[in-house]
Amino acid sequence: MNSKSMRIPILLAVALLSLSGCSWMHHGKHSARCREPAVGKDAKNMPPLQVPSGLDAPDTRNAIKVPPLDEPERPRSPGDPCLSMPPSFKS
């Protein structure tokens, strides 16, 4: 084979490897553990905005309202994946 005919399979192999990214390095049970810090455990409600005299208060009619949580949070085991990671399509 000459160098031009070898170029196409090599380019295809490089493209295939680059498209697969590093996903092949993260398979297995060890990578399923969540190492992200817990979000919201130290969250605090802030007092409403105090507007100085002579200024108008901002329009808060379209502000996001978070409803209260009526049920307790399900405890997560150390082996559970992070909530920010989508589930695997493989079964």
C-alpha cells in the first residue's frame, strides 16, 4: 500500500478515537459515585431587598417562587450517582 491509501484509514481511526472522547476511561462502578459537594445543605434565605428612600423597588411579580418541600428528602447512599449526571442508556 502506498502512503495515500494508508492516510484514509489512519484519519478515520483518529477521528473515531477523538469522537469517543474519554468516555471509555470512566466506565465501571467506581465512577458512579458522586464526588460533588452537597448542594443546599447550607442554603439560607436572605431578607427582602431594602430599597433606599427616593428609589423604586424592583418588579418582583415574575420572580421565581420555590414551593416548600412537603416530603422528606430520600437519603442517598454513597454509591448513588450525582444528580447532575444523566442516567446511562445502557441497561
